[in-house]
Amino acid sequence: MKLLLTSAGIKSPSVENALVDLLGKPISEASALCVPTAAYAMAGGPGSAYRLITGRSVMTLCELGWKSLGVLELTALPSIGEENWVPLLGETDALLVGGGDALYLCHWMRRSGLADLMPSLHETVYVGASAGSMVLTPDIGRDFVESYNWQPPTGDNSTLGVLDFSIFPHLDHVNLPENTMAEAEKWAVGLAGPAYAIDDDTALKVTGDTVEVVSDGHWRHFPGRRAAWG
């Protein structure tokens, strides 16, 4: 998959241009599926999911003017036949994965079978926002784990590990006073690998092994202890 990893969706012209580049066509000519699942494990989750789908969320994903838009609810997938959703997924240009609880999202990406299918979706653009981006990392960091109410039944706090770096979203957000650069630095110290702290006007554009920072805001890269030891 081609990845566009954000804090809060498509919030700036540069990030929107990066999305169009990955799609290879205008947004108005592209199809999308929205994944609201991560929201349900948070306070007010059903309302957050509704706002995401209807384009009224603080995360800008569904209101971009897609040619077609559907909802892929991961919690429903184990109870229906794959023929009802797998072909549609393969034909969709973009997968819009919203925020909430990254561990809950990871659990349902695995249980639904979506995580297993992702490597085969070569032309699909995965657009993550907040937890939707963090779920692809190897480690979200202890601070984020402790902020969640939901815990995996296995007690395993790992995420999918599609990426080899972690993500600290919503850097210096006015409504999240704890998300300062100083807190991001403390968070990064607890990680074994590299990481990025990004604000809502920044995205990480990932194609193959190449990571490009696209930003109209501010961000920081932390090389990680592995790099220091190497």
C-alpha cells in the first residue's frame, strides 16, 4: 500500500497535494472507504464515528469530495462473508482510517482480516489520522497506552509493525496542552526505534522504503536508540 499518515487528516494544501499524487488522479475521481472503528473505544465514540463519516469531525477525511464513499466497519466483518467486502476493498482507491484507540483498532484490523490483506493492496492509498496512523507502527509508546481505557484481551500492547518508526500526533495542538515538544521528547526516549512528532499540518508520505515529510506546519524526527547504538 501507499501510505499518507497524518494527525487529523487532510488539513493543509501540501498534504492534499501529497494525497492527489499518491492517488494518481483528482480526489473527485477517486473512491474511498472510511474506517471509523477506532472511535468506539473512546468516550463519545458513536458520536465521533458519526461525525467522521458525515464530514463533521475534527479529522478531515470524508468531506474531501470523493467520487464515491463507503463505510468499512471492521467489527462487522468477521460475521459476514468475505465476498461481501474483500472485492470492494480491492477496487477502492483510498482507505480512510480515523482516530480513537490505536490498540482497539489494531485488534479489529487483525481479527477482521484487514491486516492480512493490506500487503496485497498495492494500488490502494492508506490515509491514516491519529490512531489510524499510529496503528501501523511497531510501538505507540507507554504514554499513549496508559491513556486508553480499552486493553487487548491478550494483554499485548503491540501494534501492526508495518512501519519501522513510531508517530506522536497532534504536536502542540491548542486543545491538547500535554502534546508539547517537550512531552514528545520524553515519549521518544522510551522507544527503541526512530519516531516522528507531527502537527496537524504535517503528513508522512510512505512509498516503499521511502518516507517523505510533507508539511505546512512543524515536526521533528527522533533517530531512536537503535540508530545511536549502531
